[in-house]
Amino acid sequence: METGDWSNLPPDMLGSIFQRLSLADFHRAKTVCWNWNSSSRLTLSRKRESPWLILFPHDSYDVCMLYNPDEDRVYRTNKDLSGTRFLANYGNWLLILDSTSNLYMIDLFSENRIDLPPLESLISSTSSLKRVGDKEFIWEFSGGSYYNLTTNDLRGRLWVNEKTEEFVVAWYFYCPSSHLCFCKKGELSYTVIPLREEVPES
């Protein structure tokens, strides 16, 4: 069989292969080509019985390691994640803030990356967020009040539909006047929702 024929395997054969793969290999196989990705959406991936342990970069470690208790196996990413903060995860996807306060999402298995709009790109008639450094921001309100913020106060949430690849990212600064900001796949800015009650810190 020639190498090119692998992309044209019948969906039922691909489904049989996918069902035998480990969770990590299943998600890597989806990135081989369009046909494999399409067939994977018709296949139920192996259910996770236990949560994974994620070991984040620290000090001299520049990679992220994942332990899957169901397989008793450790996975090591090839991506250099030093100098980053992990704000949230959903399935294989991590929401990451880099050292210059840029947000992006990364799939730990395929290492696909999705860059997100800048934090200061808000849609709001009552407030604005201005960057004054790599990790410093000023949140200004129409009444003249403002808050000095750092990314140490930033919290995030993430949701991804693995079949349609749609996603929603939400974040907020933990401060006295909390505002929730969110965007969906394809959007170039964040919609701002003022909150009546303070968001919990955790």
C-alpha cells in the first residue's frame, strides 16, 4: 500500500482503529488528515475514568508532563511552556497566558495553538482596559474611577466542543469591581458583562 492511500481508509476501518488507541494517540490521530479527523468525530474516544495529573513547568523544567492513571502512563509535551501561566483547561485544551500577557489555547496532544484576542480588546460602553506594561493594566470606567491591575489577578475559564471545535473563553480580574469578559471562536474582541456580586478568587 502506498503512503498516500492511508488518508483514504474507509470510515468503518478508521473507527475500528480509533477504538483501540489510547486517549493521547486518539487525539493525535485526528490531526493526520481531513478524512481521519472527520472519521474520529463518529468514534467515541476512550472514556476517562480518572482525572489526569498535570505537572506544570517550574524552575528548570520547561515542559508540561501529564500522568494518565487509567493507563499508568506519563506523557511529556514537546512545547516549551516556560514563563507561562495556566488559567484553565477543558479536555485536552489549556488556556495559557504567556510572559507578555497574551492569551492562547493549546491542545496538549496535537500541540495545535489558537491565539486569542488581546486582553484590552473589549466591547463596552462603560469601561476600557489599557495595557501599561507586560503584566500591568488599568481598568477605567466612564465615571472617572479606575483600578490598577496585574495579571496575577487574572482568572480564566474555557469550554471546547471537540466535535465542532467551537469554543468559549471567559476571563476576569479579581478586583473590587468585577467584570466578566468572554469571546467565542472567530471573534476578535471580548464582550464585557458587569457583575453585581464579586467573583470568588479561586
